[in-house]
Amino acid sequence: MTLEQRLERATELARQAGERMVQAREEQGFAHHYKKGDELVTDIDVAIDTFLAEALKAEFPEDARLTEELSPERDVIGTKGGLWVIDPIDGTVNFAHGLRHVAVSIAWCERGKIQMGVVHAPFLGETFTAIRGKGAWLNGESISVSETDEMSRALVATGFPYNRDSRPPLLKRLSAMLLVCQDVRRNGSAALDLCDVACGRMDAYYESVSPWDFAAGLLIAREAGARTGHLYRCPDGIPDELYGENIVVASPALHAPLKRLLEEADASSGLPGL
């Protein structure tokens, strides 16, 4: 099957998952609980994860899957065969609170490289797609990153971990952004933050997240012209494109100064390599 065919099928599944999200919100019939003590999960997360897993298993039985709710075991990211990386609801807290920044994220990887991805935002009516080496699109129209080349003009997206104890060390980074950049946005969906960089709404993004949060969005941003990478060296044995710690994504002119600003913030906090 070609990448175009895989993308077409993944996009169809993402839209069907989005319809389930919209219906669940309209009916307000979903329950929720907390995993690891502080991370919100709804039964719609699980239901959509199950729907996508069953559909992909039926059509691509030879491929492995890494999904947030049903198959979160990260040892599969090293597989040399095909791998689907799925977030059934990226922005679960937003979904539960009735906010619109919510998305289904589906990526397909091979030998640790992201080959195609789709991020579908049902409440925004937007579908972002990309194929490796062939560009990125929003609702079928080609997209590209902003031409912003000054940090003082940059609108930067980020996020924070659910664990409150992990947040204080990140305040130095946030302070540095607010002092240097135009402003900061925290929209609650890593996938959509990356897509916003891809279409020029945001100029840059940094955060530490899980593979299912960023895989599709990272490819979309890169194919739209963004520079992508990490603040610090990735551990051996983990594919760079699926390593979620200290991701830095920006329009080309901003990538190096953004990294430098974050490194300086970490050094001033006494926690380099955060």
C-alpha cells in the first residue's frame, strides 16, 4: 500500500473518530477518571482508541501500534516494521471542559521514521495532513510556516505536565519566553500546537510530550518548512523522531535562537538538561 493510500485511510478513520467525539460531547454522557493520579481520561478516549485499534488491526495486521490508552508500551518505537502512533483525543482536558482545541492524531512510521500523519480537529473543522517529502496540507490546501525571523516578534506555543511537582522548573523557561518573545500560548493540544506552527499561526513550539502527542504534528510541521529537533541529545537506541523530551520546533530563522534561549534559561535555574 502506498503512503497516499495509508494517508487516505487514516484521514477517513480520524474523521470517523471525530464524529464520535462530537456526538459524545453533544450527549454529555461520558464518564472520566484519572490515571497516575492527575491525568484525566474519559471513556470516550478509550472508546475511540478501541475503534481505531480494531480498524487498523483488521486492515494492517502486520503493523505494530503505539496508542495512548490501549497500547502505551513504548518499546515498540524501535520496531523495524510499520508502526501506527495514535492519540485518540489529544486535548482530553479541553474535550471534557467543552473547549475546541481537541484533535485525533494518527501517524504511520517505518524504521523509526514518521512517514505520514493526520491531525483532525472536529470542533474546528480542520484536518492537517502530511506525507514525508511531499509537503503538508490543511483541508487539502498547501501550508507553510511563518517567515518570522525575530524572537521579539515570535508567538510561541508550549504546554505543561499534569504532575504539578514537575512544573516549577519550567517557569524559568516560561519567564524567558515572556521577556523576549511577543507572547506565549498554552492551548492544551500538542498536536494542534505543531499544526499551528505548520500553517504559520504560531512561530515556534517547545515542550516534553509522549510520542502519540506529537508524531503526526511533528511531520506536518516539518513538511510545512519548520525546523525540528531537541534541546538536548536524544538517548541511544531511541529514534530521534519518536523521542518526546525537550522538543523544539520553529520557523527556520527562529530555531537556533529559541534553543539558545531555552538552554540559557535552564542554565540559570541550575538544571541544564532538564
